[in-house]
Amino acid sequence: LRAKDKWDAIGQLAKFLVHAHGIEPAASEDVYNSIVEREHSLSTAIGHGVAIPHGRVATGPAIRGVLGICREGVEFDAPDGAPVHILMLIVTPAEHEAQHLKVMAGLAAMVSNEVLRARLITATDANDAWEVIEDGDVHDYNYFLESA
């Protein structure tokens, strides 16, 4: 991911999420606006080079997400002031609201691992990043990926 600022990063990831998960193009504006609205209320950067921008949609089959790696880093109003390199963007349909906090907690726990963060930032491609996430040492954090 190459982004000039956090709004550009969110826009690119939201567009990728819509494409990757087959979300109706008509809903893409709602997806983007929901994420931007949340980001305006409080930065979703959690520190250590990680942000988890997220939004809500009216309906959908499951919580959907995409991962973006920004090697150069992007300013994201992080609590530690560090640029963000790992962005995990998720969108939650209303009928999956109960699982939302579990997914957010799982993602935050997963990227609290310094070794995992370093491995993700140096991933050579999407397959390499997926292997990092699916690694046995990390698997306990990402149980929710199996239901997606």
C-alpha cells in the first residue's frame, strides 16, 4: 500500500475490500463513509505502527476485512505518534455486531506481537503475509478467520 495520508489509505483499502469480497458497488460509498465517520470520531491507530480502521454496514453475510502493508508508513494520529505500517480494515454488518468486539480484540492481540508485526511489514507479497497470519504461533488470535 502506498498512501499519501490516512484518508488515502482508507479509501484504497475500502475500495479493495469492496472488490475482494464482492460487495455490491452501490454499497461501496456506504462502506467508505462508515469507516471515515468512525475515523473522524477517534483515530483507529492503536500504536506500534498499527491501525484497525472499521465501519458498519446495514447488512451482509459476515464481518469482512482486508490487510494493507505500508512499508513507508503513513501518519494516522497514533497515540504513540508513530507512523502506521499495518492497516487491518474491517466492516461489520448489523447482524454480526455481537462478534465485532471479539474480532477487534483478536486483531489487536495478534498485532501486539512484535515479531509478527516485523514479519508482516517485511512480507514479500499477499501469500507471504497470509502465511505469517496463519502461522501456528499466531493461530490462537485469528480463530475468527476460519468462519469467514
